[in-house]
Amino acid sequence: VSGIFETLENEPIRMEELAFKFAVTNINRNRTLMPNTTLTYDIQRINLFDSFEASRRACDQLALGVAAVFGPSHSSSVSAVQSICNALEVPHIQTRWKHPSVDNKDSFYINLYPDYASISRAVLDIVQFYKWKAVTVVYEDATGLIRLQELIKAPSRYSIKIKIRQLPTGSKDARPLLKEMKKGKEFCVIFDCSYQTAADVLKQLLSMGMMTEYYHFFFTTLDLYALDLEPYRYSGVNMTGFRLLNIDNPHVASVMEKWSMERLQAPPKPETVLLDGMMTTEAALMYDAVYLVAAASQRASQITVSSLQCHRHKPWRFGSRFISMFKEAQWNGLTGQIIINKTDGLRKDFDLDIISLKEDGMEKIGVWNSNTGLNLTDSNKDKNTNVTDSMANRTLIVTTILENPYVMYKKSDKPLYGNDRFEGYCLDLLKELSNILGFSYEVKLVSDGKYGAQNDKGEWNGMVRELIDHVADLAVAPLTITYVREKVIDFSKPFMTLGISILYHKPNGTNPGVFSFLNPLSPDIWMYVLLACLGVSCVLFVIIGFSSSSWNRFMLLLCLVGLLLISSSALHSRYICVENRTHELYYNTIIHLLQKSKISTYEKMWAFMSSRKNTALVKNNREGIQRVMTTDYALLMESTSIEYISQRNCNLTQIGGLIDSKGYGVGTPIGSPYRDKVTIAILQLQEEGKLHMMKEKWWRGNGCPEEDSKEASALGVENIGGIFIVLAAGLVLSVFVAIGEFIYRSRKNLDIEEVSVGQCEWHNKY
């Protein structure tokens, strides 16, 4: 056999050439595969990208008489050698990725490197498994776009957004590109590059602060396992890749151990990015290719090699038979089972191990098969491990905000530093979470002192913004779980449920006036009522004058008395309703609740407040509470805050029930691995009753005296005495009217009697 290997000046021998020699030596030492045959080889080295030199060296080797030609690896040189081998019908063995031409009719070659279409499908399956909605593809050269064509075509078939970027070609400095990716919050990245470039990119990712648990980097190189990843093991970064070597096989492990021993005993070589003594995938493929040729040669014992001349175009007479044996042969090598497609000479039915970086190094988390697809076991493994594993010994940045009694400055005569400066419900909650999950934390107040809202441009502020920008890992504060916030950050299960209610000052206890029953109606209305009564009385007086039934007068009297009683009762009920709404109230709340609500009452409230923004809305709860205490102002705020305030200020109280129902949750950046673990810890605290105990600790104040009775008190004379005064005044007035009427009628009757007497005397006289 012959091998053509590319090299650069002043560079060590390529690992593929070392693997070629290593395989031939092992075959000749171990006579089980070729007991009666000795395998010899001829090696030629050429300059990189020199296809003419590759053709000339291939012709020289064919003239010596070879059964197969191995290499080279660069695409232009491969095409030249492959063309010569096809013309002379000598098998050409390839171990590196090569894009097959559409019009390629060559049949005398086999390629042990996994088919690019299969690699592309495997990458797409990984993306779909992790449910990535946005992916950034970073490629080194144009061939990367070919290898990932299945993924690049995905947006037309799946709801995946893909952004394509290219690594700088003239420089190894990728930091400007990485800076753009960091600014654009591109957390799911696929790198298609060589392992040498991957090692440089990893170092620059670390220097850019992108080696965190929020990023997931996937490398398509099959040599990720061979890199020295020690500096990144404890960073928490998600790093995934493929591995073709079946190192779980004892035979493979034995060969790898022999290879490692030979490499370590060899003269010192220049430092590389690989682990000491590690075999690359292309070297393993070269090893398997040599063994595949040996296995085929053993089956074709009567085949002999002959000298071939490139200029004569006379093919090798055993070439067709020998290449058929290659395609029919099956071999379990270092890279798994090797099966060649008889049609195109490409490898089929192979397995790719899915490996991921853990604290113990690269671990196998699943396997992808070209027939059965993806089978990942990592998710099942995580369910069986302790939830504290991924958070233990980590220091998390926690953003919060000053709000009694959640987070407060601790009162002390001595200067305090770090987390000791604060106390409150959220600090106790954070301490309990830390004890359960095993992480350390550093508490920082939000820079702008805001919870997190979206402006007209769609930009966020406050704690939400710090989580979006990954300035903080957790937000432990009275942060309400809302729909709009859930779009940009993740929340744990709520650690406290609450609602919006009204904070108002208690009535001052002053007794209303005896004539306060007149308040429900304006003076004009009362004037109209009096005029109506006068008019009705006059009409009734006229009607009664035409009636001779005396009982009608009695019935009329009963009706008037009943009307008086009903009217007084109705007036009193209206008085009670209006007494609580005598003054105009102003409101303040989470604006989004009222803006988006379709309930008519809330719509009216928002219309009222939006028309009086300068007076109705306040900047924060402190300002609102001050206005409630000093003015006629009703503040809409969280029921938990109202409960805390009313326990410490007995002049304030909650009016009515809850307008809505919501919860406070621990905020995390979207996609954070900490959310589910924090949720489990919160549920544990809830079941143990610790959340309730913490609330009792911080909400219980000195206490306000309870009211004597929760039932409505009976109405006294001071409430409805005015009605009796009006009634008494009416009675007095009626007495005077009756006396006047009596005097008037007496005088009228006297005059009539005098006239009657005069007439009688006149008749008697005359």
C-alpha cells in the first residue's frame, strides 16, 4: 500500500501518517489478520495545496505496484489522485470529508469519513431536541455551509431562526465577532471549524466572559473530545459535540492505550492543543482504513499487484474485484462498524456519540445513528441526580430592590459589608434557597431602583433588564409574575400569592350633623320635591272637594303617613351609601392591569387616572402612602404591602377585597438552568411551612387594637335626628295652619250667623 501525506515546512509529521505506520506495524506484528502475508508501504510527502505534486507522486507509487492508495487530504489534491486511481482502476482510500461532485463518475474510491448529509441531519436533530428557537451558525470556510445544509434549510420547514456568521479568514482573532454575538444575545451557537480553530475560539470565548451556563456551544468537529478542556470544566458552560471513536469498546481502549504510549515515548514534539497521546478522528479513520484493506486482501488471496504507468492508461486487472471486496467487507474498527455504500463508496450505518462537557470532563450523553436518529439519555440522567449538583460551589449574582419588609438596610452600630448590609423576607428566602441548593450569592441593589417595565421603544429597565443582560443570575424581590415579563425572563413558581387592593385611611370618627340626611340630594332637588308635594296636595285638595265619601279622607291620611315613612327610609339608605363616597378618590396601581383590562369598572378607573396623571399617579409606594396619610387619596397596591403597612400604622386600612390574583416569583434569565432547581426548593420550603413562618416573622408588627364589633352599629339620633326635627316642624306648622283655619272658619261662620240673624229679624219685623 502507499500513502500520500501533506505537510508544511518546519512542521512535525501529520498524525494521519503516524496512524498509517502504526496500523501497518500492528498488522504485521499480529498475524491473526494476515498470517501468511506481510504488509509493506511506501510514503510520499507533498506540500499542501500542491495537486500537481500529488499527481506525480501517485504515478510514482503506482509504478511500484500497490494495492491501494491512501491520501492525501486536501480537496484539490484528493481530486487529482482520485482521477488517476479511477483511470487505472486502483482503489483510492479517503479518510477526510470531501464533497462529492454531482457529475462524478469515479467508482474506484471509498471514503470512511461519515457522509456530510448524515452529519447535517444529526446537527438538526440536536437543535430540535434542545428546542432551540434561534441558532447562530459560525463557519470557518465555505464547506461548512455544505455540511450544515439541512440546518440552513430548517427555517422553511421549522420555526427556527438562523443567523449565519463567518470566522475571520485572515486573522485568528475572533473577538470582534464574539463581541457582536454577545451584544446580540446569541446564546445557542454552532461552530463548524477544525479542532485547531475550535481551541483558539474557546480561549477567546473565555476571555470574552461567554463561558457561562447561559451559552450552549456545539462543535461539529469530531475531535472535540481530544482537546484540552480543563480550563472550562467548572465554568458551567454547555458544550456539546460529536465523537466517532467508540472508546467504550475494550478493544478500542487497548489500541488507544498503545498509541498513547508510543506517542509519549517519541521525541518531544511542539506543543499542540490536543491532550497528550490523544488520537484524532482522522488518525483513527486512517488506522481503520489500513485494517479494512488488510481484511479485503486476506479474502482475495490470489490477487497480485502489478506496476502501472500513468501515461499508458492500462488499468489494473484485479482492480474491479478488489474494490468490490472493499465495499462488501465489514469491519469493527476504532470508529465503530464500517459499512461502505456500494453505489457511491461512502460510509453508511454509523454511530455518532453525543458528548457534553461536565465537571469531570467530556461525558457521553447519547448516540445518533444514521438509521434510528437521535437517542439522548442526558435528560433522564439529570432527573436521577441531586438537584444541587449543578449549583454547588457556584457564586450567583442576585439583584434586588429596597422594599419593606422584603429587603431593608440592617440597623447596626458597626459598619456592615456585602450581604450583611441587608435583611428582610427576601434575604431569609435567599438564605434558605442557598442552604438547599448549595450555592453562594452576592446581593446587589438594582442600579436604577426599578422593578422592570417596558418603554414605548420596547426597552426594559430595572431588575428585568439586568436579567436580560445577564448582569445578574437571580432576581429575589417582590417581583410580580406577569405575561409581558415572562416573554423576556423566566420565573420560578411563586413564593407568595397576593392581589391588588385599596389602601385608605380610616374614618376620623366625627359624627355627622342631624341634617346630614339631606346630603344625598342637592338643594335644587329638594326644592323640586317640595314644589311637587305642594302641587300634589293642591290637586288632591281639588279632587277631594268633589268627593262626598268621607272615608277617602281617612285613606288619604294613611297614604300620606306611609309615603312619609318610606321616603325617610329611602333617604336614610341613600345617606349611608353616600357617606362613604363623599370625597373624590384617586387611584394608583400597576398601570398594565388597568390599561389592558376589559372590565368596565377598571376601564373607568384607568380613564379617570389617565385624565389626571399629575395628581392620580405616584412614582412609588412611599409617595403613595404619604399621600394616603395626608390627603384624601386611595392607593391601589399589593395586598401584602397593605397588610404590612396597616400593621404599623393603625390609621390605615384595606378597603374591600382583592381586585386580582398574582404571585411573586424568583426571576432568572430566559433559559437559565437554575429556574427549575429554584422552583423545587421553593416547593420544599412551602411544604415545610417555612414560607409561612418567614412571612409571620416580617409582617407581624406591634399590632393595632381590634374594633369592638365587626357588625354594623345601630343608628342613633345623631344620624337621623334631622328627620324628626323636620317632622316636628311640620307638625308645629300644621297646628298653626289648623288654628288659622279654625279662626278663619270661625269668623266666617260668625259672619254668616250675623247675616242669618239679621235676615230673621227683618222677616219678623216685616
